[in-house]
Amino acid sequence: MKHSKLLLVFLVTLLRRTNSWRSKPARDHWRQHGPPAGQESPHLGLGRSKERVNVVVGSQNASTVADDKGHWETMIGPLKAGGPLEMTISGTNTLTIKNILVGEVWVCSGQSNMEWPLINAKNGAETVAQANYPEIRLFTVQKATSDSALDDVKGRWVVTSPDNAGQFSAVGYFFGRELNQKLKVPVGLIHTSWGGTPAEAWTSHEMLSNDTRVETDSRIATRKA
């Protein structure tokens, strides 16, 4: 489990995009939600080349200019835990995102133990039926493979409810629920696990190529085969 000190998360109301504006907040999966509390957090997106972008969250605002490829990033914060807040992003067009919460953000990653769904846990059906936590937001990264690093993922944020919690990581859910109950702050959980995958599958080709231990292991495995 990794504590993410990254971007805006949480999102609940789906973002409706218009064809008239290419600019969008940190990728499509940033559908309304919120950033980590008590620190600055990056807000990023894609617009037109050299487009000036202004971001307002609550009473704070920041401006930046997109690079030649349209990528932009700016910092907002620190913000107090809580909400809901609104975020407005203005450039060629204006986009308002509602129901933003500020709090803990954790990445839940691993293999089959992390992937095990809540509904299959001990007393899973009862736990799922009781899973009503508006301040806990869940995001499951859709599985995908690639020969190179990707700068985006597919998935969507949902509010923790009996309809959404059953297939989420059991370990992640219990961890996030305890944080929410003890710290009394919103919690965002990003579930990205894949049972049975080797460590090499999560490591870049460049890193593996530069590690002589991996090369040695690979030759030994080839000879045994």
C-alpha cells in the first residue's frame, strides 16, 4: 500500500466534456473528487499549445501556460481536509468540477491478495451491504499491458456504496474504512493490482536491461528450460 502525495482524486459526478474545448483536467478519469490534505498538489491536463489556463479550487487559484504539445501543470494548496469544494478550470473554455473532497489518497497495489474482492471476504455479503461511506471514494484501474510507459489509465471514481464496493479490493476497503473512521477525513483509494504477475511485469525494460542480476537469472532460466 502506498500513500500517494499526488493529484486531485475522488470524483463522483461524471465530467461532461464538450467538443469545443480540448482542455481537460488531469486526464478523463478525474471526474469530480479532491486532493490530498495539508500540502500542495499538482493539477494537470491537456489543452492547446501555449494556451493560458487558470485553476480555482475553493478560495485558491493558480495559472499556467501549456507547453508546445498542450500539456499543462500547476500547483494548488495546501488545503484543509474536508469539502465538498468546486474546481473551475478556464482556458479556451471553462469547466467546473463539483463535489471535490480533500483528504488521504492511497494506492492499493499488488497481486492476488490485494486483488481479492470484498464480496469474497469473510462476512463479505454483510460488509458490502453496510458499505455506505460517502467520504470514501474508490477507483479501480482497468487492466492493460504496454511495451512502454503510459501516461494515462482507464477507470472511474465512485462513492463507496453497496452497489460499488463488492468487487473492490477487500484489503484496500478495510484499510480505507479504518483510516476514515480514525482520522475523520475523506479517503481516496486507487486499486491497481493484478494477480499472478511477476515483478518484472511492473518494471521498465530499461531497468531490467541495466540490471546484471536480472540478466544472470534470465540466462540460468534459459539453460534450465
